Amino acid sequence: MPALLTMLVLIAYPLVFGVYISGFDTNLINKWKWVGLRYYTQALSDPEFFHKIGLTFKFAFMVVIGNMVVGTLLGILLNMNIRFRLFFRAVLILPWLFPEVVVALLWKWMYNPLYGLFNYILQGLHLIKDPIPWLDDPGFAMVGVVIACIWKGYPLVMILVLAGLQSISKDLYEAGEIDGGNKWQLFRNITLPGLMPVLLVTIILETVWWFKHFTIIWLLTAGGPVDATSVISIDIYKIAFTDFRFGRAAATAVLVFIICFVISYLYRRFLTDDK
């Protein structure tokens, strides 16, 4: 019962209330004008909405792919019998433990065109002559944000993959070696199938999390420059707390929730072995 009440208060109530206010033109205090589905039709007929959704898919895709590649490789390496394995595990998990605000400010300092670490190193190696405005150039901004998010997000994948690897019985590998399997064949026929349930859950969690991500992007670029990193979460924030159109912001958030739900369903539909 305590767990159920906690879920109702922290998850169910905000979700239901968000759907409720999406049908009103409201200031959340004394103005409650019923508008029905107007804000949904406005969003779905607005080309800018679909542009922001496309940009969000691009951002989430790059971050999830980066997290899966980096996290999986590190998880496999840390599962091997290497020296200082516990030390590396403790160090590599640190980015996940840092608050997102700290991560954003750290990377913003490294990206700074005047005294940032990246420009200092590149100029010291004589690879560039003039400082690069990493977060102020539309061509670099998205890549810079994605790299920071990958650094923040890969430890979760690493931990889940490491846990999945340790749950695979060593007897399977011994049997495979007796049958003459090489390392690639053992990975393809034992490790990868054994990791598939973990990878499926990880991909779903990662995609939903980064599709609706806000904090790091907002603190690094605030959606700029020239809307180059203005993903849908930034757009919702601006609609609600800059334009004070809370109903329209809630309607957009509900559409994002539906998209995330569909993504999760499609992952489970096409990536599982159940028929």
C-alpha cells in the first residue's frame, strides 16, 4: 500500500493532471477556459512541432547509440579478469553519480572558446589556429551536447551489461570451447543471446530517458544557437514558462508521452524473440 500510494502521488496524479490541463486555456490560478482538443490540433498542424520532434529523434538516436556502444564495450572489458578491475569500475561509474547540473557546467567550461580545455589542448598541439566556439556554432552545438550526454549516460549501460554478463553461466562457455568455438563464435552464440533481454530493457530506458531530456541541453545551449539544439523538451519549457501557455505545453507533453509509449511498444514488438 505505501508503494502504491507513492506511485499514485508521484506518477499517476501528475500524468492525469497534465492531460486535464491540456484541454484548458489556463494560467493555473483563476483562468480555466475549456478549449477541448484545440491545442492538440494546433500542435499536429504546426510544421515547427514536427521539426522539433525530428530534432529530438536525431539527438536521442545519437546519444543512445553512443551510450550502447561505449557502455557495452566497457562492460565487456570490466567483465574480464584484468588488473585493478574494481578501481576501473569505481572510476567509470562516476559520471552517472554526478548531478546533471554539475555535468553540464563541467562540459560548458571545457567547451568555453576563451579558456576551455578542448581549445587549449588543440591549440597546444597546433591542430587549430583560432578557438572553436563549440556551443555557439550551429554546426558543432548538437555534437557537443551529444558528447556530454554520452559521457553522462554510458555508466548505466555499462552496469546493466556487466550484470547481464555475470548472469551468463560459465558452463556455456566451457561447452562452447570444447566444441571448438573461437572467441567470436562464443560471443555471437552465447554472450549476445544472453545479453539480449538486458539490452532490450536498456535500449527502452535509454531512448525514453534521452527523448525527453532537458537539463543538460538547457544548461549548455538553452536550445540554441539558432534552434540547433531546440529539442521538444526545450520547446515545452519555453511554451509553458516563457509564453505562459500552460495548456498548449501540456498538450505537447502528452503527445511526447504517446510517442515514448509507441517507441517502447515497437522495441518490445520487434526486438524480442516472443512470437
